[in-house]
Amino acid sequence: MAEMRARMQQQLDEYQELLDIKLALDMEINAYRKLLEGEEERLRLSPSPSSQKSGSRIRVSSSGQSSTKKRKLEDGESRTSFSQHARTSGRVAVEEVDLEGKFVRLRNKSSE
């Protein structure tokens, strides 16, 4: 039984590490997307396909409840949406993530 628990804990740790890596990669992708859109605007290039949407969906979820809102964007209007998710188990928690991907603030939850 102890061996099974140890294996399960190891799998949970590996899964958490993968989630942390995914979060970091998502933040990096968003940072590069913002840089690209800024350069497109500065150089007055046509916007990338990701920013040429005529409508926008926002999904907000908290404590199991979710809602979806849709609004049509006017010509020339732009909207940027950013979503971040963090899940931790163990002694370290993600406390704050910079929207530009410059830093992640961690918190030590252990009593040691």
C-alpha cells in the first residue's frame, strides 16, 4: 500500500511539473503574441489572424460557476484577453504571474 501511495505521489509530482511547464509556455506564447501585435501596429501591417476577430468570447469561471458573454467588436477596436490558471500541490504555491511573462512569484506553504 505504501509503495502504491509513493507511486501515486510521484505521478502527481510529475503531473504538477508538466502543468507548471505548460503555464510557463502559455505565458511565453502570450508575451510573444503581444510583441508581434505591437510591432504590427507600430509598422502599420495588417493584423495577424488571431487579432482579426469580429466577435469575442470571454469565459469566466470561479468556484464551479461559469458564464459566457459575447460582444461584437467595432471596426478599429481591438481587445486582448488573457487567461491564466495555476494549480499547486505540495509546499510551493504560485502567488502572482506577471502578464508580460517577466516573473512568477511563488509562496512557500511549508512550516519548515
